[in-house]
Amino acid sequence: MLCGTTCEAVDKTVAAHHSCIKIAFAPARPATEAPPPSLPDAHLDVRGRPRALAARTTERYRTVQELVAAGRSLRGISRDLELDHYAVRRYARAESLDELLAPTIHRRSVLDAFKPYLYKRFTEGQRNAVQLYREVRERGYTGSASTVNLYVHLLKRGVTTPPPPRPIPAPRSAATMLLTHPDRLPPEQERNLHDVQTACPHLAAIGAHVLAFAKMLANLTGREDLDAWINDARADDLPHLRQFADGLRTDYDAVLAGLSTTWSSGQVEGQNTRAKLVKRLGYGRANFDLLRKRILLQA
């Protein structure tokens, strides 16, 4: 990941074009309306058979509600049913059975990140689970086809609710994605970065410039590429990046040396840090002569 004034230029550019990111991540309006979200058969599995966990939850909920209505205390109910007190309290305070049954349908899985896409494609008319599985595999899904088939089946029955829209990346998060090497991004952030750059040509352009600068820095090809990079950066409508490129020209010789030679100021900075450490170990009581001797003896 790049740092310094490059980061500042990217941060300011992303902040100036964050409205494009908001539009790209806004929930899309489906071409056809999905079935109204409900849980009429939450106690059934995808084939219409009773779920063991859901059936047990249903029975306990009804029993606890009846005992509470009869005036029994939660601790008494806990003893009678041999249930944990906090579990009894959860059954007693639940406003409806669906509140307890919903987690049996909406458990966390590796498919969660792809549910918005599946829901969008489903409402657009694509109901084939095999085809949807192929599409999410291309987008980075690593789970099984049966998980996709289960989710599509629940969508067809109207048992599951629409997934929440993807959170809009904050300006700093979007800038971090642009400054990170694409190979080091997880699949979800890689998809977010693609959507961000697709939505805004300016962010796509600055991403390309950052990647080119990173390659020049890693490969030390400044003598061949620096002038062309500065000219390309100044040619685009990116004021903050243009300001950064102008700054490179101000100290051109030093920048060229840093991007084309293996030498750096790391050795000097290391010696400065060591001298400061030796000085601080004297707790302020050492004069210059003693400090000089200690540094020479430890060299």
C-alpha cells in the first residue's frame, strides 16, 4: 500500500467523487416486484417437512407463553422445563414466533455477501439455481451449489426476506481499496473496487495512475517512466493528483533517484534512532562526552 502525499491525493479525489460511489451502491429497483417478505412456513424446510429445531422452538415458545400468562415466574418456568433462565426469558419476551424462527432461516453463511446479487437477478427473472450458481462463482463465491439452490428455493416460496443492500464504502475505505494492490484484496473488496471504478471514470483513472506509480516504485523504473507518468497524471481531470505530480517536478532529482536507485535514507534514519535510544537510556543525566563514548563503544 502506498503512503505519503500519494495517499493524500487519492483521499481528496475519492472525497470529491464520493457521490458517484453512493449512486453505484444504492439498492437497485427490481424490474419485477419480489413476493412480499413473510415467514408463513418458517417451521418447514425447503421440501415442506418440519424442521427439528424450528419445531422444538415452536413448542417451547407456546409452552413458555402459556405459563407466563398463567402467572408463573421465569425462574419457576426454568426449573419446570429444565431450560436455561436466559433462554426462558428470550421465549417470554419474544413478540411473536417469527422473531424466534427467523434465525433458523437466515443463518450466516459464505453466501451472505452474494445474496444481494442473487436477489437482484431473481427479481429480474432469472430463476434457474444452476445458472445463478455459475454467476456467483464467477464473482468469487467459494461455497457449494446446494447452498445457492436452497436460497433460490426460499426466494421462490417467499420464505426469506430481501437481503439488506451493500453498505456504501466510506471515503477512507474506498481510498484504501484504490491504494492496495488488486491481488491482495479479498473477493468482496475486489468486487466493490470494480463497482466503484465502473461508476466513476475519475476514480478509475486515479486507480490506474496509482497502480502505474506503484509498479514504477517497486521496479525502480523511474528513469524510463517518471516523465511519462507525470505528463499522464497532469493530462487527466484530477486536480489533486495534478498537484502531486507538480510536486514531483519541484524536487525532480531526488524523486528520480528514489525511483531508480536502490539507495535510501534508511541507514541514516536507523543511526539517528539508535543515537536517540542511547541518549534516553541516560535518563537526561549524560552530557555530550559520555553520550559520544557510549555510541562509539556500542558501534
